[in-house]
Amino acid sequence: MESTPSPDELMRATDRAAAAPWTDYPPTPLWYPPVTGVWAGLLVAVIGQRGAHPAVALAGLLVLVALEYAFLVWYRRYRGAMPASVPPAEFRAPMARLLLGVAVIAGLAWLTDQLVGLGGAAVVVAVLVTVLIAWYETAYAAAAAATRERLS
């Protein structure tokens, strides 16, 4: 005998389906945080060359954009469905902290450039972005687990 799901059960199933792209995903490779950090450091170095060596800066920027595009194509295939909806509530705090971290890193990069130079700024960005992304991967996994728990 079949039973008709209650409105609450239907709502929970709908919420689980909406959250699935945020919560059901393969593990991010261990190389992702350091490679992202190196990429960000190189971006700072390349952009910093725009005044002195515009052709080199443009070529470097094109290479970095091509690498990012190749990564995104691969990652979309690796992950499958990408989140496109509003994130579940559990993700709001980690995302806000990620954005705050990016702003702090940008400020520290500027300060380091002023005090030490472009090379120092690129290294600071590479290290701090690596740390930030590694932290965010952990926070994202915790938010996904909390969302799955709430919706189970």
C-alpha cells in the first residue's frame, strides 16, 4: 500500500534536491589550495608588470586566464552539477569570511608592495590565498555536512 507524503515531507524532499549541488560533490583535490595560491601570486606579479612591461603583462595575463579556463572546464566535468541556486543558510558565514579574507589579502598585498616590493606582495598573496582556500575547503565541507544533517 502506498502512502501519500505529507506536505512537510514534500518540502523536505524539495529542500534536499535544491541543496544537492551544494552538498553532494566529489572531494576537492589536495593540490587545489596551493595551486590556487601560486596562480594568485602569479596574477599579482603579472599585473604589477603592466606599467614597465605591458607586452609581458598582457601575455602573462592571457596565460593565467587560459589556465583558469582550463581548470574550470575540468572542474565542471569532475564535479558534475555546479551550484546555481541560492546557497543553503549554513554556507553564508563561510562565504562571508571568504570574501572578507580576500579583501584582507588584497590590503596586505598592497601594503607589502609599498613596503617590500612586488615580489614580496606576490609571495604574500600566494601564501595567504593557499591558507584561505585550504580553510574554505574545510569550512565548505562542514557547511555541507550541517546542511545534509538538517535536511535528513
